[in-house]
Amino acid sequence: MKGSWKESIYLQREELARKLHEPLAQLAERCRPAWGDRAQLNAILTEGFSSIPHCSFLYCVNTDGIQICDNVGQAGLAPEHFGRDRSQRPYMMEAVPAWGFLLSDAYISLMDHRPSLTALQIVRGDAHPLGYLGADFDLRNLPATAELYEEPGNWRQVKGDPSIRSNVFQQCRVDSPMDGNMEQALSILEELLTQRGVFQCQIHFSSSQTTIWTVNDPFRYRILDHEALSDPDICLVFPPRAYPADALIPQADIKRILHTLQALRLTDPTFYLRTASINIFNGMISLTFSCDGSHYMPYDEFLLKDTSFWF
């Protein structure tokens, strides 16, 4: 079972720390006798750069966060970083554990404005720490060490714009062209979802349009406006395709879902559905109401709730 996105981050960080701790500790020990000598530190880091996998830059800073050597990277030395004050960078603000190794949280780099992280290894003197060996990493260069997480299938509610919520009783639904042709529009969507290879649709009731994604061309969306949703001939554009066997939403439940969406749109003039989406593969339904609140819920749980629950 794949975990959440937080668990995925934890596993990837754990694997990266495992790969980096030992080579950084060894390189830090080599830096100790040369501490304070810019030229020697540059030479040591240049020689040891290849031992730190996926690294962008190596450098040394004292306990105040001031850089005491050049940046060492794949292209060689970058002397403009000598003397740089790194004390306020995110990785310097974190507490280094007692064992002397820290893999920072990800942050946005100053130079390239890209997600990055930094590993710090304490360089210890005879009586007290001398400073830190730093290693910067561009997240683009790091390998994926864990599977992509699965989106959780539990019901989630997200509050929207407070200014919309506070004025919800002062608004009233105005019929859109789709509202006046709802039965036909939803029948067309049922055909596309069950017989024509559409696996996801996002219905914008207020603007009378629907965005769809097809199994045959999943990386591009198509927009069906009110004219298309009023013309059953639009179904001819999409070739017939058997309903996917691995879809989580049963084919027979598509009609029930669409009819429930219709009720949520038309039942109440103040609290009403503005947009909704259906994804047959992850089995989720999303709803956004006139109060700007959004709900994400499994299709079977959605079908268990009638209009009295919502209104």
C-alpha cells in the first residue's frame, strides 16, 4: 500500500540521508586539519567532490555561518562565494542533531530560484566544533527513491474565499444555459463517460461548459461549451470504447452520480453547486458550492447522501 505524500517525502529523505551521511563525514574529517586555510579547503573539496552523489556545490562555513572557502562544483571553483554570510539561510536555521549530520528541509535557492536542499556535516575540533561542511542539492538532480504516493480516498472538505462565504445569503442562482438544458447535457456526458473513453470531466454549471479528458489522449483536455453539450452529434467525435475494467466507479453508477449533481445544482437558489468533477479511475467526486466550499469524496459515499444532507 502506497503511503501519503508526507510518508513518501520521509522515505525519500531517509534514503538520501543514508547515502550522504558517511561520505560527508569522511570529507569533513579531511577538512579538519586544513580548517581556516582557504586554498587547502578548496583543494580538498575539489578532490572529494565526486564522492558526494548528486551534489551541486560543496563549501565550508564557520560556526557563525560565514563561508571560509570557495564554492566547489562540477565546473570548478566559484570564488565569489568566499566570505558569504549564510547564517540566515533556511538550512542554517535548523538545529543540527547530536550526531552531527543534518539534511535540511527543501527550500527555494537564491541563485536559480529552484527547489533545493542542503546537507550539513559538523567539522569537529579537539574541544569544540569548528564549523560545517555544506553540500547543496538541486531537487532536479536527485533520483526518486520512493513510489509516487496515492491520493487518499477519504472525504475532505476545503473552505473557500471568506468574502464569498460571508455574502452567500445575498446571492441567488441565475439560470445558466446549461441549467435550461440540463437533461440533455447530462445525457451527453453519460454517453461520453460510459461509452466514449472519457475518464474525467469537470462540469462548470454556471458557465455552461465541461472540460473532459479521454483515455485515448489523456494529457490534453478538451472543452465542450453549451453548444456542444446541446448537440448529441458531439458523441460522434469520440470513438466508441469499452468502459475500463479498472475504473473504480461502476459504469451503472455514472447516471446516478450525474442525476445527483443535477439535484445539487437546482434544488436550492442560495446554496447550489457551481462546479463538479468525476474521475472514474480514482473513484472521486469533487463539488464546489456557491459558498465557495469544496468537497472531495468517494463516489459511493457521495451516492449515499441525498439533498437533505447538503441543504
